[in-house]
Amino acid sequence: MVKSYRKYEHAETFGTVTSGLSNVVWSTSESVTGIRDAGAGQAYVGANEEVLCWDVKTGGLLNRWRDSECGAEVTSISRSRAEEDIFAVGYSDGSIRIWDSRTINVLLSFNGHRSAITHLVFDQTGSRLASGSRDTDIIIWNLVSELAEFKLRGHKDQITGIQFIQTRRKFSEEPHSDEGVELASSDEDESFEESFLLSTSKDALIKIWDISTPHCIETHVAQTSGECWALGVSSDGRGCITAGNDGELKVWSLDLDGLAEAALRTTEKKGQQYLHEQGNLHRQGKDRTVGITFHPRLDYFAVHGSEKAVEVWRIRGEDEIKRHLARKRRRRREKAAASGEIPPGEDGVDPKNTDISSADVTEVFVPDVIVRTSGKVRSLNWIAGKGRKSLHMVIATTNNQMEVYQVTTKEGNKKAASAEPSEYQRTYSVEIPGHRTDIRAIALSSDDRMLVTASTGSLKLWNVLTQSCLRTLDCGQALCCSFLPGDKIVLIGTKTGELELFDIATSTLLDSFQAHDGAIWTLQVHPDGRSVVTGSADKCAKFWNFKIVQEEIPGTTRTTPRLKLVHNRTLKVTDDILSICFSPDSRLLAVSTLDNTVKVFFADSLKLFLNLYGHKLPVLDISISSDSKFIATCSADKNVRLWGLDFGDCHKAFFAHQDSILHVDFIPHPVERDETHLFFSASKDATLKTWDGDKFEQVQKLTGHHGEIWAMAVSRTGEKVITASHDKSIRVWNVTDDFIFLEEERERELEEMYESTLMTSLDRDARANEVDGDPENGTDVAAATQQTMSTLTHGERLLEALEMAHEDLKIMREYDSQKAVNPSTAPPQRNATLMALNVSAEEHILKTISRIPTPALHDALLVLPFSAVPPLFTFIAIFLERRVEPEMVWGVCHFVLKTHHEQIVATKALKMDLMKIQKEFFEWVEEEEARVGFNVAALKWIEKELESKQIGGVEDDDEVEDLPDKGRRKRAFASIV
């Protein structure tokens, strides 16, 4: 009988507030999710592969977005300005998903980039999305047609900033008139358009793109000190700031009127520039600038690098600049008069008449305040408020926390001198649901309900079922931890050699003392629950007994019982101790040392029993099976070895992971006998694996972490495994009702390997084609295509359906022609699949195309060889003739015509099908034009009817105005011609 194993799957993730890869987006309460918060708004951040929505004031988690089909990390988030409940989320694999925050569903999924998304921005109407990536490309996505419009390929390094440029819409002149057609008569009715895009890249260039006729119209060197890392555009769009290394900021002005006129011209004007350099500013910090964000209402902007500071700058108003220039000129005159160069006299400088065009950028942009944060800043977003006396910003840091700061503006700080910097204070923070540093040790309680995690500086207690943080305690630099019998006290060992005892019920530190002269790397409670052993870098293993002593309560004569650790005996070895493990029968004690060996001692006499040699690098963890027969060891040499405890022979050595293996654990008390020798291994390669110690086979590989797995704990019966990683996340892996078989698992792994190899080769071929087809003097615009396993699968299904349906169509056409001659002709034998589905060939093709997601349709059509084009044209002609989904069908036809244009032109056999498609297409267009014309005429008639009813009510309205109702608002009547 084939052996089966219980299947483990990822169940929960917690412990992450925000990851260090994504930006933060703030939104008002109830404007997005409909969930009422505490009044300070909501913050959306990326947390590994998820997007989390936090209540800024209470620190509560409101929503969690995760697409089960995507395991890549979130790298960019953007919110639509037109529809505030629509978000675009970019991932590290180059994919983009459009989320609806109210229903928490993925509306669209785009694949066009080959590497991580760095920036996303919606246009004003929310119908287009621009995405920048590390693959140096910018793609414009149309959210209405759900397709990519084009790809801009002018930059030579990763995109660091993109922004749509909003210009006032101007109207061209009519052919027979010297005057322009004025459709907008007031400022309220003025319309705007976004036909241009501004982009910066790490290649130190800033570009302006015309996206109506996609091409680059202007390029400048943004930074002279190297790369350009940030772009910030003012709220009115008339200026921008770029930043790079060494704290240098460059100020630019945008000629919006010139861009508006350029949008109407059919040819470019030589020498015309729309982007003008105004000068340089210098931050106080000299680190690389990461972000520049302008306030949406007030004249402030924030700049931050990769350190623990945010610099807030103020933009002076016109009157203030004039006063500053006049004051500066007066000082110069006084100084010159004092030196005798110019005779003293009345100044006579009127600030109102001062010309501000001569002002330097350093006189317009002045530093206001430096906000010091508790962690390195990853991103910030302004919190929109109604007042002008204070600014609020939400900051996401790289140490897994969010903070909200309030900065007092100049208007709110009138009593202070103008030269003094503004004040700031931290108002809210979201920090309790996660550690600031990597978790180095975790431990489960005896009933598997509580979890304790320890890191440098903090110890947290979690409820495993609800994933809520119950306690947070301050501790040293923890390296190992464990619950003591009774699950009321936690013992941790620190890097300084101290042991700390915590009472989790009262959240107090019971005792802390120096136990070793070196770091305590490991500790384990004896199976009888009466003592604990600790192993340290001082080459000693010390045994400690639990003892209850009566301590006097200060100031009274009463005593209280308190737990103490009493040193009993010491085991000395020749090298640093890395791991210690008791056998479940309490007979043996295994010790791994820095000299790559494992020594097994008798637990009672501490005499050496076995020496296990074989690893080439230090053994980092050891575990003994529940029947005390096997011992598993893992090492930095990427191997797991299984040894017998009877003679110390190595049963098997596994090349288990691609990096150092940090933890290995058997199930402590397995319910089923077959799981006695089942064990788990966790590694720096971010994977968790299960192994069968009897068959020496890998059972399952679990992926999900995005960093090194530093700690692992297995529940008492193996129902769940909990891991903690460098990505700040704690993940729970639960046993499911499904079973897995080794052969099926190996087949699945081979399929994944084949798919990975196929994607790599396709990506390599695509890059090679781009290099061959894009010489230095070539075009900067290309089609945005990206093959994935999904598009390949859809393309293969369509190809299979075409082959099957085309043969069936031929058979049925022959049958129809024979039946016209002989009505008693017997029906032919059709395709078995179509008969089982009870559909015709045409219906089968239409359903197959309809099942392909619209964003993946073009990529799926690229899979089809030219031999599939004639059958496809045959069905397209049938669909257009029957008016079945004509919009989708014509879209397919148009793309195929563009893709295979040269072969189609050279193939005479396709002439009849193309002529039929052309005829049916023009007939359909005429029908649609007639329908649209009829509807427009009907709307105009309805409009006239409404106007006539409004005009007919003038006399009645006049009578209403004579009524003595002072609260009624009088209607303003338009002049009637």
C-alpha cells in the first residue's frame, strides 16, 4: 500500500505592521472601506504579499487584502483620485492588481513588467494607470478596455518617479475661421487633459513624454551627482523637485501653457523647452533621498532619505518673498554705507514694488523643521486636514511600525519668532502588533494556545487562535526562550549571557542574573519538568533546578513564594555550544558544538556516549525523535543528517536546502505511529520542508516567507508549525484534511521546475528580441506583452479548440450541403468532446475566447502559430455575420491582423475570408452609427422637452417669489432668445 502523509498549508500570517518595500497611502474615514475608524483615518501599507488597512488612531487592523494566486511582495500602492475605493497594487514579480477596497476583490490583473513595480499613478479620471518598474519600462494601462496601450522604453535604469501632467484643454481653430472655438466660458467650466507624463529614473534623466502620440519630447539630466532617486510634483503641477545622492535637490519649473499648445501641434517645434531648471537646494542629511511629497493644500513639502529623519520645507508666498528681498537689499545698503562705499541715505525700498523674478530658489524654499522618527523612514503620506495651523503626516518605517506626527505651521506658531523652527510631536503609532527587530526565538505553550516570540529588546505573547498580541515586555537581546512547566513563566537567554524570568500573567520581570560568560545560544527544559539546561558560547552547559523560595515583601514581615533557578552542575566541552537536546526518555543529552560535531552524553552521569562526525560546518540545531531512536542534525553546510542513537551511525544525509539550515524538529508527541519519525527543517532560503525519516524522502516543501526563517516551533501533536522570519512575519502552517503522496509531490515539483525554466527562457528570448529590435536610434515605444503560465495555458486551449472546432465545422458544412440535396442523409459522427458539451463548433470557440481574461487576451493570441490564423478568421467572419460579441471579436481580429500582417498579405487563400470580415465589419459599424444617431436624437428631444417645461414655469415662479417666504432661495433665470 502506498504511504500517505497529512498535508500542511499556510493558514495565518501575523506580526507584520508594514514591510520595508512598499509605500504608505492614507485615506479618510469611511471614504474607502465603509468601516468606521476612530477618527484619524486609515493607512494602507504593504506587508509582504498582503496589503493591510490600519486604523491610525487605535492601531487596529481593519482589512487584509491577499490574492491567493500571487505570493510576491507588495512594492507599490496607489489610490485612484476619481474613485477613492479603487487601488492599484504592484508586486515584486512585475504584476499589477486593481483592488476594490469595499468588496476586497481583485477587479483586474495586469502582467507587463519583468521585475518589481516601483511606482504607480492614476490619471485624474481614473481611467488610465501608469506603472514604472525596475526593468526600466513605463507602461500605460487603460482600465476601461482592460488592456495595455503601450510601453515607453527610453530610460536605461529603474524608474524612480512618474506623474501625469495636467494641462488646460485648448481648442483648435476651425478650418474656415480665424478664431478658436470657445467652449469654456468660465473658470468653473474649464476642462483639463493629461496628455503628458513626467518620469525620472536611476539613470539620472528626467523625461517628458507625449502619451497621445507616444514619444519622448524632452530629456534633461536631473542630477549631476549621480542617480536620480526621487521625484515630487507640486499640487498645481507647475513645478517639480528631483533628488539624488549627497542631499542634493534640484528645482524645476514646468511650462504648462506651452505643453497645452504643443498638444495641438502636429509637428514638434525645434528648440522648444517645457522643463526649466531653477536651481539647487541642499538637505541637512547627506544620505540618499528616497522620497519627496508635496502637501495637497498648503505650501509645504517633505523630503526624507533612508535615515531616521523627515525634513519639512516651507514655500514662501509672494508677499513674504518681496519682504525678504527688500530686507536683504536694505541690509546690503546699510553695510555698504557703513563701509563708506555708498553715502548713507534713505532706503526708499518699497516691498510691494520688489521684483521676485530675481529671487533665488533658496529664498523661495526654506527648511522648516526636521522630524526625528524612531525608525528609518521608508515612505510618508500627508494626512489631509481642514485647518492651516498644523500639518499631519503618516510615516512608515523599515523597522515594522507606523507613526503619525503633527507639525505646527507658521500660522499656528505666531507667537514664536519666524527664525525658530516649527514644533512637532508624535500623536499616534501602530507598533504593538509586531517586533522592531528580527524574531530570534519562539516557543509554544503546552496546550498550543499561546506563543511567545523574542527579539532584541522585546518579548511578546500571542494568542495563536486570534493572532492578537496579549503582552509586550522589555527584555535583552534574546537568542532562545521557553515556557516553563505551568505556562505561566517564560525563560529567555540573552546574548550577554543573562537568564531572564518573566511572569506573563503580571507582565513583570521576576529575575535576571548572569548565568554564563558568553552568549546563551540554547536552553531546554528537562522532560521531567524539574530543571533546565542552558548552553553558551563559554563552552559550558549548566544545569539549573527550579526552586520555590520565600522572599520578604519590602516594608512588611510577610513573605511571598518566588521561583528561583539554582545552579546544580556544569558540563564543560572543548568548543562553543550551539544546541542542546534531551531525549524524551530522559536517558541521553545531545550537545552540538562549534567544531562541527555532536556529542551525546548520558543525562545522569554526563559521561560521553557517542561522537557524531560528518558535518563540514557547525551544527546549528539538533532534535531527537519521540521514541528516542533517531537524532536529526542540521548544519550550515546545507545538509540534514539522520543518525541512530543505538550505535551513532549515520542513516542518511540529505542535501536539504539551498542555504544554511537553522532549525530541525521532530513532532514531540505524534498521534499516529507513522509520524514518529516525521521531522521539519527550516532554512535561510525561506523554505520549510517536511521529511520522512523512515523512507529518507522529502515529503513537502512549504514556501511563503520572503526572508530567512530564524525560528521554528512544532506543536505538541504536530497539528501546526509556526515559523518566524527576517520579513518580520510569523506564519502558522496547519494540517489539512487532504493527503499527499510522494509520487504526486515529485510530479508537481517537476512541473514547477519545468514552468520556471520555461518562463526563464521566454523572458530571455523577449529581452533578446528587444535588444535586436531596439537599436540606439530606434523607437522608444513598444507593445506591452508579457508571457506567463496563465497566458500560455489560455493560448494552448484556444489552439486546441480551433483545431477541434474547425474539423467539426467542415463536417457539419458538408452535412448541410448533402442534406440540402438529400433530406434523409444520416447525421455524421461529430467530435466526441463537442457532443459531450452539447455545443456547436462556433459556440465552443466563443466560450473559449470569453474565458480568457481581457488583460491576458493579447498575450494568449501571441501563442497561436500562423497555421491557426485561417481557422480563426473563419470563425471571426461567422461571429460578425451573426453579430455575436462583435466588439470582442473585432478586437481579436484587429490584434491578429497587426501581429501576422506580413504573412497575411502574402497568403492569397485568406483573401475571401478577409473580404467577408471587412464587409460584415462595415455593416456592423453602420448599424451602430445608426443606433447611436437615433439615441442622440432622442436625447436631444428629451432635452428640449425639459427646457420647454422649465420655460413654461416662469410665471408660476414669479408668483412664488412674491410670497413672504424669506427662507426660500430665488431661482436665477437665464435669458431666453
